[in-house]
Amino acid sequence: MKTILIVFHSQSGNTRKMAEEVARGASSIQGVKVVLKRALETEAQDLIDCDALLLGSPEYFGYMAGALKDLFDRTYESLRGHPRIFRKPYAVFISAGNDGEGALRSIERICLGYQFRKVQPPLISRGAIREEILARCRELGQTMAAGLNFGIF
């Protein structure tokens, strides 16, 4: 069974809603275990144990949430060069009041350092979370889960 780790931070609840819908989509695919965790509760072992990673963050001041950055800061040294991290598939979803591009750039830059492999385009929600965005979140989760099942990712 493949495991997808969905890591997120949320204060307003918008990114949490997105994360829950990503999880709902991934859970709809048989043969995939979904682990949904807040960034501050996520440890290095969680990153090792998963087969794919979905990262969710609000955009704060044109940057990712500090809690997500904290996860990266806490785990980078212990995971650098780890064989279970190299080329691990990932994708990003962002809740933004602005354009989300600064948060996306900062997350993707750090993922390059971890040597993760981006396998889907980012999903950025600008403004209020609408049903169309939630549907795209479910699709993001389903696509990641199906890709793992079929050995695409």
C-alpha cells in the first residue's frame, strides 16, 4: 500500500479546507493510505515513511507559512542525502490573499534542496475558497494517488 502525506498549516481555515479536500480525493483511490498532518506536528520520519508528499500553505507576506518553513528547518539536516527522500514526488497547494507566487517560489526552492520531484502543477487559490477550488483539490489528491498506484510517480 502506498502512503501519501499531506502536510499543511492553516490559521484562517482556508488551507485546512483545501488539505481536507486533497485528502478526500486521495482517499477515493483504493490501495492508498492518506496521512493528513499539520506542519508543526510533522517529523522527519513522516517524510521518510511516505511515498508522496502534498504540501499546503497559506501565503503570508509573499512567503510560505512559518510552520511549513519550520518543518523544513527541523528536518533538512537529518534528511539530506537520505535515499528515501531522493526524488520523492510532491505537489503544492496554496491559499493566497495575493497571487501566491512568492509562497510557491519559496516552497519549490526548498523542495529542490531536498531533491524532491515535482509531479503536478501547483494549485493556488486566490481569495475566498470556492467549490471550484475544492473540486480541484480533490482532483489533485486523486491524481497523486492514481499516479502512485500506477507507478507513474
